[in-house]
Amino acid sequence: MAARKLDPWEFRFLKLIKKEADAEGWANVSAAAMPQMLKLSKELVVSEYVPSDFSPGRGRAKLTEEGKKVLDVAEWFGPPLIG
């Protein structure tokens, strides 16, 4: 992955995935947020749609090992790495 700053929305999504993750590391993603989630780098996040009659378009996302490292470093260094 080429070095670059995370966009503020990318950082927020990474933090949200980490915060909302279940025991297996998966976080539920709303149908409204799923299109944005799919735009995140595949090196940082694994995302997939979850079939559902109740809420079509829903999905789930999980940080990759690289995504966890990037988020940990970004949180340690703070805002200058974001945006």
C-alpha cells in the first residue's frame, strides 16, 4: 500500500468498525453506509453484503491486519495523520 494520509471519513469508518466489531471482528454496516464502506481500500477493510429480506443492502465489515496497524498508528500519532 502506498503511503498516504487517511481521509477523515476513512478514519471515522475504521474507528467505527473497530468500536462496533463483534468477537470475530465483524461490524454490521447499514445499507446507507455500505456504498462508502465498499470504497475503502481492500488492504484495510474486508466488506461484504449480507443477504437480508428485512434490510436489503446491509453488510458487514472487518479490519484486515494492515487496517488494524494503520488505525493503531493513526490513533497513536493523532490528528496530523488524518485528512
